[in-house]
Amino acid sequence: MELRTADAAEIVRRLRRAHGQLAGVISMIESGRDCTEVVTQLAATSRALDRAGFKIVACGMRQCLEADAGSAEPGGTEADLERLFLALA
């Protein structure tokens, strides 16, 4: 499965945001911030990574549907998509 340019750009944007959030979490820990604040930001980082992963799985599903409809762009098998989805669970 290859990502389309627009999809890849959105996924990279989400991953860059998560990268920034993770850098913030590291900085918070190094500066001795309150554990509650650190965990809150870490949870936000985790959600950002999950959203990027779900977007990748959604792109795979769309490609499968298009392949079923006669598109020249093949998608992954149902088992492949299930493995991707479960990897995020």
C-alpha cells in the first residue's frame, strides 16, 4: 500500500505534531513538572500517534474498496488491514 500525496502530507503533519508533543513531555520531565501534567501531555501524544495510525489504516481500506471497484490501484488484503488495525489496538 502506498499513501497518496495528500494523505501522506496529513499523516506527516500529525506525526510532526506528536513529535513536538513528545519533545514537550521530555522537557517537562527534565524540568521536574508535576506528574499529572506530564501524563496529560503524554496521553495527548499517544492520541496523536493513534490518529496517524488510524489514518494509514483508513487509506488502506479506501484503496481496497477502490481495487474492488475496478481501480488500477491495488490495496492490501483484508487480513493485512486487520493486522494493521489490531497493531493500533
